[in-house]
Amino acid sequence: MAKKQGSSFEAIMSDIRARKFAPVYILMGEESYFIDCICDALAATVLPEEEREFNQFVVYGIDVTAAQIADMARELPMMSEYKVIIVKEAQNLKSIDDLERYLDRPSPQTILVFCHKNGNIDGRKKFLPKARAAGIVFESAKVKDEELPAFVDTFVRERGKTIDRRTAEIIAEAIGSDLCRLASELDKLCVAMGEEAVITGQLVEQHIGVSRDYNTLEFRNAIIRKDYAKAAKILDYFDKNPRSGGPFILVPTMFSFFQTLMIAHYGPDKNNPNILARHLGLWPRAAEEFIAAMRNYSAVKTMQIISKIRETDEKMKGLNSTGSTSAGDLAKELLFFAFH
């Protein structure tokens, strides 16, 4: 059993495929997708199916104590090379400090997997340093929006498919940063494609329901360029196609964009993409889009648009509204206000 390996997601998955296991895996963080992937890979790889009944155990943090987990981990496997103990919802486990003594001398025949979601374990405690010395500590951070197209590209390539950057951006923009949902949609798409190798806009529209020409990414690009005709055309498509999510999808897109644009207006150097990117937490390429947008929307106009978006959102939800104006018409009024 390998005791120390890389702690990046790719390195951990590579080591699991190569059967280079650590005695302890602490998987923690805000992004549950990567935690689940590593946990599932270990559950499917360490033991053959016929050995799992007596040597692979799944427990939940709310149902066990740290002392009980340590006792289970010290027990020898039954006619097998390894015993696997998976602790799900480990964030609910009380007195995690009781495992520190086990981490000093972990059993080489036990693979202990902690799935601690919705945050990290307190780094001030001795638990984490001891866990790092004994095995793997993996922090699963949320993927930034600008990193989603790369995630899409990697996901489909691992399944023998290829996708161009624009199509990956369209999928990422339409589905968002919920990686579990994004992975599920991509998986269904790859399965539906069969032997086809290239993911096209037509396939995405057919199987995911996202049009290559009428989508939130193109809508956002039209806003940046202040192309009213294009933005209005996309809004009309969403209004007439309920399967797309309707105009309700586009209003949050506008709010997110103009909220970030407002922050950009008060950045330290509005014309330097590298400095602005750091200020906004984006890649320089994305910051260049906001530099272009600032030429089309002043800080005052941006603030007025944000106020109008909030007003429109309330009316679309039935607040402060007579109910006589449809959601589509409210969104069209908002778009006209933003562009004029």
C-alpha cells in the first residue's frame, strides 16, 4: 500500500486506477462532485465484488462515533487483502479528535474514507496534520464559472468524445456550476451519441435542450456588445419555447452580469485586464469582456439597470404587480430599458 501520493483530484484518481491506495482518505470541501467521484472509485476498485459483503462497510457520521470507527478500522479483513470503511456525511461525526490515535498508526490493511461535505475540517486541530502524514487529505473546492468549459472538455474526452470550446461554453453557461447535474447531462449525452465522436451544437440541442444560437451565453455576449436586435431575438426565443426555461432564465443572467460590471466599474485599474481579472476573480479573457462592456454601460446606468432587474424580478414572482403583464413582456421591458 502506497502511503503518500499526490492530493490533486487527477492524481488521486490515477493512483486508484493503478491500485496505489493510501490507508486514509479525508475528502472534504464545498464541492460534493469530486468527493463522490473519489469515494465511488475506491468503493468500486479496492475489493472485488465477491469480497465486499464482509469487508466493505458504509457508515454515516450521525450514526457512529469516532471511537467506533477506529475500532472497526483496527479489525483485520476477512479473507481479503483489504477492508474498506467509508464514512459518509462525516461532517456530522462528533468528537473527531478520538481518531487521532488511530491516525498515528493506521492499519495497512484498512482503507478509511471520510466524506466530509459542505465545508472543511478545522485546520487548527491535530486531526488534519496527522491525516496528511498517514494518507491523503483532499480539499474539494467549488469550480469557478470560467473553469466550467474546461471541466466539460475533460469530462467528454475521458469518454472518448471531443467538443469545441464554444459548444462547451454553451453547455456550461446553460447548466451552471452544479457539477453533479452538469456531469449527469454530459453522461446522458455521451451515451445517447453512441459511436459518434464529435459533440456538435445540434446534438446538444437535441439531447440537452440548449440551442447553439439561442442560449444564455449568446444572450450575455449580445449584452456586452449592446446588440439589442440579437438580445431581443434570443429573449423572444426563450419566451416562445417553455422547454428552454422561458424568460425566467435570462433575468438572473442579466443580474449576474450587471452586478459584476458594477464591481468592475470601481476596480483599481479598469483598463488593465490582468489587474481587473484579479479584482473580479476571473481569467483575463473574461475581464476583457467587462472592459468592453464598461464602454457601453456607465456606472450610473449599470446601477439603474440593477435596480430595474430587481423590480422586474419581483413582478415576475407576482410581487408588486397587477398580474396583467406576462413574464415575457416584463423581460422585454427590462431589456429595452437596459439598452436605451
